[in-house]
Amino acid sequence: MISCIILFIHTLELKHLCPSEMKFICLTLLIMCGITDSRSEQYDVVGPVDPVFAVAGEDVILPCSVKPSISVVDMRVEWFRSELKDSQLVHLYENHEDRNTEQIQSYRERTKLNHQELQRGDASLKLSSVQISDEGRYKCFIQSESWYNDATVDVSVEAVGRPPVITVDGFDDSGGLHLQCESKGWNPEPDLEWLDSEGAILSSETTETHRNTEGFSVKHSITVHHSVGKIHCRVKLRNHKLETQIITSSKSFNPWRTSIILSSVAVVLIVIAGILLAAFVRKTREHDELQNENQRKKQERDELLEEKDRKQREFSSEREKLLEKEKNRIQQERDELLEEKNRIQRERDELQKEKNRKQQANTPLKEEKKCLLQ
């Protein structure tokens, strides 16, 4: 903008130009300065060109900044993972504070923005204690009141797995020794190889690779038909290498002896297993029969007790009915006797009244007779 003003002043000093030419030049300069000034208000969010490599368990910085550099303290800064189906938020800065209530659970307490660097336009995210699940594509989204932009950051996580483990998986029909080597917890997928005591690579017969949240697990198998001394199992990933070895002796590769030993052991195991199985079956059958018999007796006893209780209830009920009936009969007879007694008493009272009445009637006659006799 300043350069435009200086250029405009120099233009005014060109007195040899006519007024129409001066107007055209001034108008052109003003348009160019306006375009330049409007372009200066456009900013880009810039991330790394190459993927960011991180080591599991360590910290990593995901670069993101605004060019040209301006303060993003008053802006919205959001880090998220667009390829995830459910929650996508990794970190959110808004209204001068971190707001991570909707943050993906696995990122809790592991993300941080440097608020001082935000004044210089640096919105890089620090990710602590990197996990294998952190691998993927991240978006750095910055938004102001007048513009917004975003940048993409690809993160690759490197994890060194556990040392390989060699196990002996028996012998084949020709006496060859089966070996398996397995290692877990790698990312990305490592290389596994067998080597003899001289460092020559041995071809694996079978290979298996699985991946879960803990990373890649690899398993290779090989069959050794003669003694080669030391056999090495090596797992490599870039600059990392883990190795385990096993020592084989010529005694392990006598097919006849191996076959006889294995056959004898198998026969003995089969016989022992048959005896134990027969004893177990017989014991189980006896136990089941005894349990069934006890259950039958218990059921019969319960039925007898139930029948006894039923008869006892019937007897008690019948007895109560008879007692109630006899009680009612006695009460009825008592009531009848009382009624008869009352009737007799009434008749007696009436007779007494009649007697008294007759006596009262006879008293004047007696007195009259007495007077006549005198």
C-alpha cells in the first residue's frame, strides 16, 4: 500500500502529461493498489508437504501455520480427523480458550496448542504419548470473521514390536523339525526372515500377518530336516531390528528314534487316556445313578409327606365340621329345653294365679258360712 502511495506521488510530479493522461494513469494506479491490497487480506493455512513420522510412545508436533504470518489468537482453530465415522474432534481452540468437551476419548489429555505461538500465526498441535491408532489424516482448520482455510497433515506412526518368539511345533513324517517364529506390536508391517548359522536366508513355508489396535503381528514357519546349528529369526522395520535364535542338534533329527519315541508316547498317552476315560465314565454313571435314586426317594418321601398333610387337613376339616354340627345340635336342644321350661313356668304361674283367684273368691263364702253357723 505504501509503495502505491509513493508511486502515485511520483506520477503527480510528471507535469508534462496532459490532464486526460494523468487521470488515466491515476485511475490505473488506484485499481492496482486496490487489487494488491485485497490480495494482501487473503491468507493460506500451510501444513507439511511430506507425512509426519512419529514413534509410538513419544511426542510429536503436527505443523500448521498461517501465511503470511498473522495472529490467530482471536480466531477459531480446529484439529479433526475427517476419515473417522463417529467423533472427529482432536482439539478445538475458540474464544481464547481450549474447548475439548467433544474431543475423541483417546486424545484426552494428550493434545496441546501453544497459545503464545498463536500470536505469530503458528497453530501447530503437540500430540503426546503417540499411539498406533493416531496414524491417519488430520485437518487443521482456521477461521476468522472474514475468511477460513485448512491444511492437511498426514501422520505415520512407527511402533517397534516385541522380540520374536521361536516355538517348536513337532516333527513331520520324515523327522523334520517344525519351527514357528512370531512377533507382535509392530507398525507398519515389518519384515520377518529366517537365517542359518552362516547368515544365509532360509525360505519360510507359511506366513501369517494380522493387524489390530496394537499393530501388526507376523508369524512365519519353517521345517528343518538336518542340524544347522543356530537358527535365527529376525524382524526388521527401517532402522529397527530384533532377533531371536534357537540351537538345533543332530540328536533332534533321527527320524526312526523320533518316530519310535513319538509313537510310544502316543500309545502310552492313548492307553492312559482310555483308562482314565473309562474310569471317569463309570464313576460318572454310578454317580448319576446314585443321584437319580436319591432324587427318586426324595420325591417319594415328599409325595408321602404331601399325602399325609392332605389327609391330616381333610381329617381336621371333617372333625371341625362334626364338632360344629354337634355343637349346633346341642345348642338347639338347649334352646328347646329352655323354651319348654319357660312354657312350663308360664303354665305354673297361670295355675297359681287361678288358684289365688279361686281362693279370693272362696273367702267371702267362708265368712258368710261362718256367720250362718254362729
